[in-house]
Amino acid sequence: MRRAVRAALALAVAAGLAAASGTPSLAQEQQPPAVPVAPGSSKAPAAPTADDANKVKLPPLLVAGRQRGNFPAVAAAIVRPDGTVNHAVLGVRRLGSTDVVRLDDRWHLGSCGKAMTATLIGMLVEKGTLRWETTLAEAFPELADRMHEKYRAVTLERLLQGRGGVPAEFGAGLWDRVVAFRGSPRQARMLIVEDVLSRPPLEGDQYVYSSVAWVIAGAMAEGAADVAYEDLMRSMLFEPLGMTTAGFGAPGEPVAEGHKPVRMDAPRGHYASGLSQEPGPRADNPPAFAPAGSVHASMEDWGKFIAFQLRGLTGKPSPLKPQTWARIMNPPEGQNAAMGWVVHGREWAGGVAMTHDGSNGRWYSVAWMAPRKEFAVLVATNIGGGNVGIACNQLAWDVIQEHLRLTEGREPTPSGR
């Protein structure tokens, strides 16, 4: 699982958007949910009254972005709190083929799925199935005696904030054991939990971007509900939001080793070299990694989830309480990483922009939300590695500028200031 926080740096390089430093916690705010506070936030501007997002001509932007990034295919969407209002796709499902991508094709979202896991856990907290303060010892009582003593008091909230002491990488040999494991994803997650928590945690209170921590958090959720994480996601998130294309792993049906179908049922992921990967075990991280990011979905369905996030951020009717949204969306004091989102100060966004990206090395996706302007931009491609992140973030910036031009009359600028 790749380190998704790189998205913020990629866009800074591509579009000259200066990063903001530490973000105060919304625990200090009186009326959640408020948009997370970032330098330069001050008073929130009114959202544009004329919604011309559906007038943004995405295809020309995709042509330029695809050429710049040398993508097999690329997709982009503009989302408002009421849903996906504009989306387009361009390119081929596999390099060397003539099978073009379609609007309802599914894209691997990588670590952009972490926000989905955080939202699911927020739902379970509201149901009383979990608590933000649930400790690892409470969640896994059968492992408490074998758990390293410094892990026992670590809470679910600390895990999701990247401050639970969980390292970014597996210990020696664990990855190979997980890859070779033939049990269910839920059983594999417990194998990971038992191994990782038996080892000493990282010292100190520093932030660490750890997909391993998200796997453990997912195991806490399914253990408390006694339902597999994947089934929880389907019943509590995908189905209520109407995300009919959402699933797990690389999209498409597995094919026999060494064979390529004449006509593909979904886009194929590609390595930076341009080599495509057919669906199957080698097309994604092990299934146990689902809580850290293995969701696939069409752009429209991904937009349904992002619209759900925007509704929570802007105080519109939502199944989740304001306090829950504030807990999820606000970084601890001194860091800008929240639960599945990174918070930055951006003038173009009215003071606050939230972002995350994801890649399994064969796909790449990135989301940028401007809650005070009530819109988000999503970009995905079916290739990973190299400079893909920079090129995708440049495309996201192009779409953002065109949206702002149509909704606010703002002229394009080389930077986001």
C-alpha cells in the first residue's frame, strides 16, 4: 500500500499550491460540524449560487492530462453535496488494445478508501458497536496476554489518527505469510493483528502513515460487529449510497495465467513500465488490506461517497451526527492528517482544502474537496508509479480552475493562491 499523503506534495509541485502547516483541532470549536480550521481560513465565503459545474468541458482537459501523464486511460469528476454533477473518461482499458473505457467502468481507488473505513467506523460508533476510546486490549481480549504491553491502551481513535505506534511496514516475514495465506480476509487480518501487536510499537507520539494500522482498525470493527469488514461496507455504505459498482480488489474477472481476453470487462491496471496486469491475486494487495484501501468503483459511484462527505462537512442532512463528522474530519493539534483526509490551507478553496490519494502501484486516484465552496474534484487513472501522481494532480488543478472560472469568474492562475 503506497503512502497516500504524497498527493499533497504532488499537487504543490504540479500547480504551485503552497502547503499549510499544523491544523488546530475542531474539539476547540463550539458548533460542529464546522469545516476543519486551517491557516487563512477566517470567515467562510458563501458557496457559489450558480452551479455551472456541469458546464465544465472535461474531455479537452482529459486529452491534455492524458498526453501529459502518458496514461492508458484517465477519468475525472466534479462533485457537489447532492452528487456527481459532471464526469468523463478517456483512453483504453489496456495499452495496445482498442477497447475504450466507458463511463460506468470501475477504477481502483487505493488509499482513497481509507475515508470510507473511517466513515464506516463512525457509523459503528454511533450504533454503540464501537467507541472511539475502545482499546486494543478491549478489542482483542484473547490476545491481551500476548500483546506488547505498550499497545494495550492504544485506542481506535489513535490508530485512525496515525498515532498508535503502528509501523508503516510489516515485520520480517509477515508479508509473505499474508500473501500465502489461504483463509478468509477476516482470518488474514487477525494473523496481521496478532503478529504486529506482539512486537514493540514505535516510540514517541509522532504521526506515522501506516496502512497496517488501518488493517488493525478494520479488524476491530468486524470483531465488534461480528461481521466481515467487506460485508459491513456493503450493507452500511455502498448499498445505502447506491454505489452499485463498488467492490474490492482490482476490477474485472480473473483470467487464466498467461492469457489475455479478446475483449476486456474492465480497465486493467498498469505498472509504470506500461506492462498491464490481468485481474487476479497479482493485480492488488492481499484481500486482507481492504480497510486500508482496495475499493473499486465507477467515478459516479465514488462521487456518491464524496458527496456524502461534503454533506457532512457543510452541515446538510446526514445519517451521521455533527460530532461524529467533526471527530473524523479534524486532525489532532499539531498535524494536518485527519481520518482518511489531509487538511491544508488553500485560498482558492476559501481557506480549507482536503485531499487524499491512493495507489497500489498499478492504479492511481486522488480527491480534492473544497467544503467551503461545496465542491470536490476526483481524478483516476489505470497506471501507477513514476510521475503519475504529479500528472494526475496537475489535471485535478486544471479541473478546479475551470470550475472556479465558471462559478466565480476567476481567471486561471499558475498557483493556487
